[in-house]
Amino acid sequence: MNTMIANLQGEEFTVSRVFDAPRELVFDAWTQEKHLKEWFGPAGCAIVDCKLDLRPGGFFHYGMRFMNGQVMWGKWLFKEIKRPEKLVLISQFSDAKGGLGRHPGNPDWPRETLSTTTFEAQGDKTLLTLRWSPYNASDVERKTFVSGAASMEQGWGGTFKQLDEYLAKARKG
């Protein structure tokens, strides 16, 4: 099993993991609606609705149902797409109509975060590194983000586990 490495430096949370799949497949899994709705989100979550417009200025809008039945909405606003190497986007909590929202369990969480994801080929495997930091955030939101490192590590750990399992199925066809 591949190990996930996560750390926090200043206000930037970084998480990395090597996936046993070619870079193009990992990039596609991260950027195509048919893939995202199968794996995206922490363990126990399921995508219930999503729309994707993959281009700079485009978006990914999704609803994610948790085990308790609660649906949380999110939205990515794409800033840069360099296939199959890099994605830069603004991630935000949303509502069902795509408007800007708040974290349902923590009103002090940043409304927007900047996310840079890189995909590095390592033979027939892929090193995925995600860098995440507050964006247009207040001092309280920045402090909340920094104090949430353990929960971010747990959430991304579950998300990467689901991606790993999905990639294994996708490789087998």
C-alpha cells in the first residue's frame, strides 16, 4: 500500500501520495465527471449530483452526501489546466444552485481555498501532490484552516483511499 504524506507549513497544507496508475488515468479521474462521481470525497461519502465544465474559467459543482444523510455542496473554479500535469483552482463551499456558501459544520472555515494539484509520472505510477491554502480569507478563517490540519489529513486520507480503489478497478476495465 502507498503511504500518504501530509504536512502544514505556514498556511499551506500539502498532501502527497503515489498511485499505482499512469499519470493520464489519474489526471482523467481528477478531471472527468464520469470518474469524479465514482470516487471523490472522504470515505463514506457519495456524490449525489455534479456538473463539470473543464476549462480555465469553468467549474466543477457537486453535492456530496455523508453517511448521516447530510448533503454538502462544493464548487471548484478552474484557473489553470495543464493536462496531464497540473490543476489550479479555487475551491469553495456552495449551495445547490452554485452560489458561494459556508462550511456546514464550521462557519469560520475559509469560504475559498486555493488548490494546486500536480501529477508527476513515476514510471507507470503517479505522484499526486495537492497544495491547499486559504484564499481571500480573514485572519479568523486563516487560523481555523491552520488548526484544521489533522481533520484535513483524515479527510484527504479517506479521499485518496477511495481514489486508489477506483483506479484499481479502472485499470482492470
